[in-house]
Amino acid sequence: MIIVMNKEVTEEQIGNVIKKIQDLGHEVNISRGTKRIVIGAIGDETKLDPEIFDPMPGVEYSMHIVKQYKIVSRESHQQDSVIDVRGIPVGGNQIQVIGGPCSVETQTQMDLAAKQVSSAGCRLMRGGAFKPRTSPYTFQGKGRDGLGIFRAAADKYNLPIVTELMDVRMLDTFLEHDVDVIQIGTRNMQNFDLLKEVGRIQKPVILKRGLSATVTEWLMAAEYIAAGGNHNIIFCERGIRTFETAYRNVLDVTCVPMLKRETHLPVIIDPSHAGGKAWMVPSLARAAIAAGADGLLVEMHPNPCEAWCDADQALNPQEFTDLMSSLRGIAQVIGRTF
Ligand code: PEP
Ligand code: MN
């Protein structure tokens, strides 16, 4: 069962709840988020009851959660969670489009891309400095230097940056560069040590869905992050692997309403890695927003033909701007701000 404590709780009140759980023979997991503290009592649930905890000082509410995922479940928190990225809300009524190239290449490329995504109306920018490539012989990303290039370009347009963390040993470097949103890529969705580490900090995390992960596995991966105390998680569907070979991956739009029901956390869609072709991106992006996604992660390159990575799926600046306009129309129809 979970015991949710309010923000103003004292250490003594937390200690009392922990002691009560232990006295009843249960293990304790304490997850200190920025908005709420969730204490999990692990063990035989039949021996616990909200009546034991609800009257205790500092306790907001307590409940049995049937699902395996607790903190991220809608059951544990009815309202939609809005993740604050340097003052920009992800989740809630406003749709956010995170645009930018697949990878950081040069300062000129990133400066231009930042200018273009900003003028198209994006409030956040993407770009990979560490790239998970299928082949060890292809461009692996600019690494540490790439973070500096990205930071410098995005700062000129006041854009928070989203970039992938592949290796736990780079976490301090990410924090030094004040990366605003840490992306956990598809291939690392079940890298539990990595998930635990990003769970220890409060930076927002975009958790991409594993190539062949079920929705439950994905929710459980998010629970790893939340259990450590980081509740700032954004789910990102980017296409899954099926028997179909006509396109890179199959965009699972079905997961949007499903996740919206199962979790209070925001859900965004990456139409670029789903379709794998630039001409498919607008359709998939529009379908995602119409289905209720809270935003998009879209690859845009100043000159796609010259992109060092994922050239086929990058929109050019004009295509990106046109997409933004058509999304504005959809947002209006479904009563969301853009
Ligand atoms: C990316 O967004 O750059 C990326 C590598 O995505 P994925 O992990 O979805 O393949
Ligand atoms: Mn890419």
C-alpha cells in the first residue's frame, strides 16, 4: 500500500509512518518527489489498512494499489501531472512540440536548428550528443563536446534542451551542462541501473518505450524512476517492432488512451522514429495529437540531406513549420492550447 504525505510534512512525521510500517512487519520504500512524498509499504497487504495511516499527522491519504506500478498509476493520483521544464509545462492542457535534429553535429548546424525550431513555435529543443547506433562503425555522436554545442545554441533562443543519456557514468556531465530533460532511449528502457540513477535526481526524464516493450513493462520502468523519488517522468511512444517491414516501426497510437487511463503522467509521441520517413511524419504527428498525446518529439534538420544520422526521417525547416501550423488547427478542435 502507499501512504502519500503532503509537502509540509516534518521528518518526525515521516519517521512515525516508517516506524508504524516496520512495526507491522513490512519493508519501506520512500520516494521523495518535489510535489509529494510517497511511502510504500511492501509486504502482506492484508495486514495493512488506510485506517491505520490516515489519522497520522502529515498523511494526506493512503490506499491499497492493486496494480504493480504504484506511484505512476492513475489509481494513486487522479489529476494529470504537469511536468515543469524550466517554467514550461509538459502535460496539462498545452501541447508541446520538441523539435530538433537527431544528433548534434556542429555549432553552425545547432545554431541554425535552434533558430528554426524557435521561430516555428517550439518551446523545447531536442538533439542527441550520445547516439545509440545499430552499427559501431557509424557516427556515435559528438559526446561531451556535443552537450556544450547544444547548450550554447539553445541558450541563444532560451530553449530548454532534451538529450539522451546512455551511460550512467555520464550523468554528472549531464548535470554540469544543466541538461533540462534527460531522455532515456528505447534501447535503455529496461536498463534498471540507469533508471535508478535518474530516479535519484529531480530532472525531468523522457522515458521512451522499448522496441518490444509492453505497456505494463514500460509503466514498470517508469516506476523504477519514481520509486527513487523522481516523479518528473514523461512517457514517449516512438513506434514498436512488429511483423510489418514496410516502415521503420509501427506507431502504437493505441497506447495513448491506454496510458492516459493508467498513469497521471504526460504522454508524448515521436513520429520520426516511428515512421522512419519524413513524408510520414506529419500524418503520424497529427494522429498522435488527435489521439490525446500531450506533445511530440520531432526530428528537424536545417538540411536533411546532409544529416549525419536519421537523414530520411528529418523534416526540413519548411516542412516543420507547416506541420506546426496544421497541429495548431487540431489542437483547437480538441480544445487544447498550442
Ligand atoms: C532519438 O530520439 O534520437 C533516439 C535514438 O530514439 P529511440 O531511442 O526512440 O530510438
Ligand atoms: Mn534519430
